[in-house]
Amino acid sequence: PATRPEAGFSTVLEGESSPEAAKESAVHDDAAEVKPRLQGTPLLADVCRRMRQAAEQMFQAELAEQAPGGNVAWYLSKALERGLSCVVSPLPRFELNAVDPAEGTALHFACSRELGNAALALLACGDFDLSVPKVRERDGSTALHLAAASGLEAVVQALINRADFAEFMGIVDKDGFTALHGAAFRGHLGCVQALVRSPLVSEDIIAACGNFDVPRPHGHWALEAAEIYDMNTALHMAAATGRAEICQLLLIHGPSAANKVNRMGATALHMAAKGGFVSTVEALLASTCFNAVNARDARGFTALHWAAQQVHADICLAILGCQDFFQIESKDLRGRTAANIAEELQHFEVQRQILQRCRKPLD
């Protein structure tokens, strides 16, 4: 919402707390010391839950004035914009900052599980500051990688705004992926916009290449992406999933990525043509920095070959209509032209479109 009730907002943000709140925090700490110690994922889940509850308690009066669907995220985001640490942890520091070898910190856990309010609460807690830039041992992911892939725009923006996170903005994980890769693949436009518009994100970061080599946890975006095709730039990711607007953004802010190929020799245009995404193909062809319309991948396929094989007549027309395209009669490693493939698969309308633009009869 454009506006939110701000009654008592400044008082809360200045960190003033009642004696009752202090007593309650002390009770929580005592209880944490005597109860059986949680470890691993259960501990991280408990930290996230209790930090979210602490934030909601902090802004209880403001939330009570809202409709039943009131969300503490707005207040936390405002506090973080002002650089304020307003959430008091109900947990001892050793639990708050616990690290699991597989899951990472509580912030990693919150971001990977799409627990946006918990993530914001952790970022707004001064006792958690030293854990914010930590890298997850399992795959080298930062909280920014996970927040961007989960579409947590407020968390992404909060991390971008942190001075102590500046040097981690362009960090790549163990596969060489930046935060942009996951956001582009998942189609989180707001996260991509926040990242590419940040002065801390250079063109080299936008055009960074990665590979699918590191084992990932269940549900990680890279597992799904690897099943589609081998991709290496954020532009490949966006093109392979038909994110035309994201492709346009990446081409504007990272033009050097336009013609990059993956390990299979495929460009972003190959990705879009294979997936059948007409608007994405048109966006790539319309870009002044993209000039690889004639590129052939490791199979000898041009984008036209892929369009013919996948029966995408509109994409064939878009590629054939590009004045720079001249590989109409190019053959793949099996000696087949795009028209041959269309004929083999009985895609006769596609075959007809290709033949109409050939300069000479095909074999």
C-alpha cells in the first residue's frame, strides 16, 4: 500500500522499549538456557519464528490499527531504510547467529524458505549484523542469492542498502552464479530491477557466467534450470523461461552478455527459440547489442533449427524476418537444414515458411 498508519512509529524505531518488554526478553533468554538445545534446521526455524514474533510485538500497536491482513514488513522496511536496528532479539546470541553447514545462517534459511518477515526482522536486529554477510558453506550462496531467487524484493533492497554488504553484492556462488541468475530464472522482475539499478552492480556482474556443477538442496532454482538446458548468464536464464522484460533490462544494463554462449554453444536466442517464447525472441532480435542471430550451437543448430523442431511458426517468421539472418540453409551435424527438420517432423507450415525465403532449392 502507498500509505500506512504511522502512529507511534518514530518511538518504536528509536528503540525505546517498555520495562515489560525487557522483562519478557529476559524470560525468553532464561527459558532458552534451560530448555533442550535445538540444532540444525529446527534451530534455524525456531530463530526465524521467534524473530518474526519479536518484530510483530515491537510494532503491535501499529499493526492493531490496520486491517486483519496488516503486515509488519512495511515497518521493518522503513526502519531499515533509516539504518535503524529496531528489533530486540529474544534469543541468546549463540542461537541467533547459529550456522548450519547445509542451511547456513537463520537469514539463509529465511530467504530460501521465502520467510520475508523473518529475514527483515533479522536484518533489523543489531545482534545479527556480523552474520549478514556470511556465505553458506554448502554452495557458496549469500543471503542476496537466496532472497533474489525467492522474489523477496524488500529483503533484496535492504541488503543493497547495507554498507556492510557492499563488497558482497557481486559475489558468485560455487557455480559462478550471481544473485541475478536466480532472480532472472524465476522471473522476479522487481528483484532484477533493484539489482541492475544498483551502482554496486557492474556490467561484469550482470554478464557473469556460471555452470551447473555443485549439488543443490531440493527446491533450489538451479536444479530446475539444469533440467531445461545448460545456461550460463542471467540472460540465458531469462530467455529460457520467456522473461522478455527481464531480457530487455539485462541487455540495457549488461550489453556484453548479449552474444555469450553456454557450454553447448547456445546463445540466449537459442534458449528462447527452443522454449517457444515469441516475445522474448523479438526482444532479443530488436536489441542493438545482439548480433548472434546466425550462431550455431554444438549440435549445429541455429535458432531457426530449434524453432523448426519445436513447431514454433511465429518464431520462424521472426528469425526469417531479421535482415541480418543469412543461415537459412545452414546444416546441423547430421546434415539437416531447418526445413529438413520441419519436413521430417511433418511441420509443413514451418517448412513452407522457410522454403519461401530460401535462395536456392534445398537438398
